[in-house]
Amino acid sequence: MQKLSFFKLPMIGTIIYFLISFLLYFLFTVLYFSYQLHHPFTYLSFRDIGERIIVRLFLETLWLFGFLSLILCSATINMVNKTNIRLLVITMPILSFIAYFIRLSIRSNIIGFGMFFDILLNIFGTIISLLFYSLSAYYLMKFFGRFFIKNQSPFVITTMNSVKIHFILFLVFNSYILILGYNLIVNSFEHVYILGTKQYQSINFFNIFFVISLLLSIFSSKKNFLCAFKKIQYDKLINSSLIASGIILICIFIDYFFMLQYMDKLYINSFREVFNLPYLIFLLLLQPLFFCLILNIVTRRYFS
């Protein structure tokens, strides 16, 4: 009897991709700082670069996991065996090299044209990078797909696994869009406003709380995944992820904009005077409630 799994092969592939990409990214970054810029590789620069590498690679790996799951399932490649794992060991390093040169060719951190224009340019650059990255993964898997051992029959979407599969895919794609969009917003604000040490500490706190709110809201919406489908609902996954994440990111942008504008006009050097009551109340109460409300409404509309 065939040993089939929807997520095991994509999970193995993304782990290989993350490890290879991290080593590749770290090696080239160290060489660049050491030989091109003659820059001393201090602990602070190492930590800053390490954080940026991990965030960027985490987002790429998150997207790859969902995308690879759909590609392998559509190609009826769900068998977990030595041959398929060996082929993933071959294909993932190739994709890692391609992705690295895509990042070098397409800038996704453009500044200097104004906050709104910077955000639009960064979104455009991110979409182009994601398009080339996805096409590279698709055609690479299509080329090597002939060598994989395929199922004798397609993976069966049943009443039991349909809910689990759609929830995991929604979690992956929605988290990817939200974290990516939030990262673009925060970076744009950091380049526009002159922030001190306390402001950066506050932003780090906001980042952590954003992730906590995101996880709470996603898992609170799990109860809405009740419909059992006979095949993967691509349109529902795309529409629900875009609508939910779009509404949340717009509200986060408006909130950050007005708060930082208020701080800038009053020439306040510490976030404490501005953020003690209104913003901390928003963070501690309204933000997770708002996240939960939006995601529950959207998932109930598409998957209940």
C-alpha cells in the first residue's frame, strides 16, 4: 500500500531549502562585508544581518511550503520515499541559488521618494520578486517531476483531511501576506521618522505583539473550517487570504501613520508619553480582538 501524505514532502523540501539558503546567504554576506566594504564584522552587524536573513528566509520558506504543497499534489507526487527525498535534495539547492540571484537583481527595499511612494515601489518589487520566485519553483519542479515517483492514483481529499488541509494552507498564505505587509510598513516608517533607542524598543514590542495577535486570530478562526471539499479550493484560499490580510494591513498602516505623525508634531523623543494609554490599550485589547473579528468573518464566509 502506498504511503501518501499531503504535507510531508513539502515540509522536507522547505527544511532543505531553508538550511541551504541560510548558509548561502550568510556566506555571501560575510564575503561582501569582508572584502568589498572592508567593514569590520562586529557583533552588532552580525546580529542585524542575522535577523534580516532569518525574517526574509522565513517568509520565503513559508510561501514555498504552501506553493510546493499545491504543486506536488497537482502533479500526484505525494509518496514519501528515498527517491523523492533525494530529488528534493537536488532541486531545493538549485532553487535556493536562483532565489538568491533574484534578490540581488530586484530591489525590494527602496527608500527616498516619500513614504507612500516608497511603500508602493516596495510592494511592486516584492510582487515581481515573488512572481519570478514562484515561476522558478514551478518550472523547476515541472522539469524534475518526471523523475519523481508518482502516486498510482491522485491524493484523495476526504471529509477528514479536507478541513485540515484548507486550514493549514490558509494559515500559511495569510501569515505570509500579513508578515510581509507588516514588515514593509514598519520599514517604511523607520526610514521616514527619526527614531531613538526607546522608539525602537517600542517597535520591537509591537512586532512581538503583532505576531501574538496573528497567531491567536488564526487559531481562533480554525473552528470556522467546517466544509469538506472534494478538491483544493484555490479561489477560496486566495480570496480569503487577500481580503483578510488587506483589511488588517490597511488598519495597521492608518494606526501607525497617525500615531507617528502625532509624535513627530509634538517633538516627543519617547513613545511612553504618546503610547502609554491609547496605543497600549489598542495593542493589548483592540488589536487581537480586531484580528480575530476580521479572520472569523472571512473564514466563516468562505469555509463554514
